Amino acid sequence: MDKTEFWDLVGRARADVAARAVPAPGSGSGAGSGGSGSQGTGERGGAGRAETRAVADRLAELLAEQPAERISAAQQTLWDLMAESYRAPLWAAAYTVNGGCSDDGFDYFRAWLIGQGREVFERVVADPDALAGLDPVREVARSWDELECERVLGVAWDAHRAATGEELPPTWSVRYAPLDPDWSFDFDDEREIARRLPALAALFFDDKPDGTDERDEAAEGDGGTEAGRTEDRAGTGAAPEEYGGAR
């Protein structure tokens, strides 16, 4: 399963979730939307997370209809996208949006981003400051919630188990390239973030002239990352513990 086929399934999953969200005529509720601005509610973790989890659940169902070898191929494609998005500017943006971003947190943020579909993913990876134009991000700026969805990382595991009754074989791998050393600065440096990610800074910093952030306490213990770190999981078949792997 190549990227185009994988993204087509994500698009189908998003469309199905959006269709379910549209209320029946006369229900009195506003119409749902499957676009990048759609937001989920009712799940701890923030704007857009519940919707993205629903997309992940539907994606797992669609993958379960595929032959086992294509499910395994989808797992590799998923982690190819994770490697493609492993970039320091995006990490700085995720740190700004979520009020901190650990290694695992960056994995879960990128998983959330994959759940937004191909157009949003590619636009944001190319220009992380474009996150400021997404409704879920603007909601997070008001609510102090976080954008992440670990569930996306487990779609192939669940699909393979549903389709075959067996665990996904550890045949996939991921290798992260070194991070851009030009972004080797403290992501708590709001002046530097404002210089490099001005649209996000306008959302998250402008109303805080004293430089404080109400999320600092909640994010205590999270840090940025040292540029140049290379993570090689080739051949390990590692996955989040929730999905049968070890991190």
C-alpha cells in the first residue's frame, strides 16, 4: 500500500466520520464538517482529538477489509509519514500549540496531524506556522487543551488483529533523519518562536505580555529536543505499549 492508497483510506475515514456527524433534519443541532476545521468534543484531551480518534477507528475498520499483506504495508506507510514529519520546525510548532512536547508527545501530535488528511498534513509539514489557520489549533489557543491522537499509531495493529486474529508481524521499520541544527534552541524562548512562527505566536503569546503561560504547570517536565538526534527503530517493529509494542 503506497502513500496515495493510504491517504485515500484516511480520506474515506474522514468522510464517513463527517457523514455520521451531520444531524438529522429538525434535530436542532448544527451541521458537522469533515474538513480540517472539524472539532470533536466529549473526550479528555482537547479540541479535535475525539474526531480524530473516530477517524482512526474508522480507518482501522477500512484497513481490516484489506488482505493481511496490505495491512502490513499500511503500517510501513504510516511510519514513513511519521519519519517524513519528524522535523524540528514542526516540533517547535507542536511545543507551542500543546504548551510543551516530549518525544512521545511529538509522536502523538504527528499522529493527530496524519488524521487530518493529506492536504493538511503536507501543508503543515511544509510550513508548520500554517497550523495557526486550523480551527482545532485556534480552539486550543482558547482552551489550553492539547492536540494529539496516539490511537492513529495503532490502526494497522487493530486492523490486522480484526482481520486475522493474530498480531501484526514486526516487519516494518522507521529511521528518523537528524533534526535541523538551526532549530537547536529552547522552545520556551517566545521571542525566537515569534520570529520563526509568527502566526502561532500571535495566537499563543500576544495576550501574555509578561511571557507567562497558563499551561506551564501542566507541561512541567516536558522539554524540547536537542537538534541532531537520530532515532533508529529499523527492524524493531516497536509500537506504543497500548498496541502490543515497547517504546
